[in-house]
Amino acid sequence: MVFASKYKALQKKHGVKMSHAFLGPVAQIPIFITMLWSLRSMAETYPSFSEGGALWFKNLSEVDTTYGLPIMCSASFLIMFEVGSRMNETQTSSNPDQQKMMKNVMRAMSILMIPVTLTQPSAITLYWTFSNAMGLTQTAVLAIPGVKPALGVYIKKTEPEPVQENVKVYDHNPRHSTKKIMQQNRDASS
């Protein structure tokens, strides 16, 4: 209870609202669904989609049966996530077990993308692959030193805690620490 109240007070002091962290991803859901439905509708409606492909996926209105686009989509998603998570490892100090679990979940999602994209028209899979490639490019550009400050992107400071002078160090055994404190108090009062 004490931790929760201190945590809330700290959030209030710095103007942090946890609900705001979810606004970006939640706002993107309708855009993603609209793009998905639009591309699916266009693949069914416009005849140019049946001839507008390239390389091995000549028909964008059909599923890619060669597994090429689904594997590229999955791989681009995985690479984008791995690069982004490596970049964030140096900037975050959250629970390592939680980070490991999240990485494994995202890695599993990249594998599960293959059967999902096999049911979609090639236009949708190509859009996802290109979107992942653009996300990877953005992540790589932001990893270049000097780019974030030039763009005005906030950089979390990872400075070490300052060393305090004249701090007495006690061993971690509570009984020993208590004895030392009591002895110091007796010495100070005499």
C-alpha cells in the first residue's frame, strides 16, 4: 500500500498518466483495420490488382502460394522488433524477466504471422512487409548518434547515481546493522 501511494504521488508530481501510454496504439487500430479492409476490397474490385504485381507475385488479388511474401513479412517484422528492442535495452531499466517474456511473445508472433498472411491477398502481405521495412528504416535512422537531438526527440538520460559522501555502509544482516546503529547512537550521545 505504501509503495502504491508513493508511486501515484510520483506520477502526479511529474504529470505522468499511464493511460496516455495506450492512446497511440489504440488510435492506430482503426487506421490499421481501415487499411486492411480497403486493400482487401481493392484486391477484389480493381482489375489492375490482378496484373499489378512484380517478381513472383504477379497477381496482388491472390494469396502468395510460394510462401515468399509471408516469410518476408514475418522476417521483416522479426528484424524490426529485434533491432528496436536492442536499441531500447540501453534506454530502459525495467524488469529483465518481463523483457525476456515480451521478446519471446513477439518472436512467436512473427512465426504466427506466416499462416495469417497465407490467407490474405498478396496486396495486404506486401503492404505489411513494406510497412515493416519502413519501421526498420526509422528505427535504424533514430539509432544514429545525433539524429534524435537534431529532430528534437527526447533522450532518456542514463547517468549513474551520484556517489554520496559520508554515508555509512552496513552489512545486510539486520541484526548486525541494528547493533552497529545502536553502538553509534551510544557513542554519539556520550
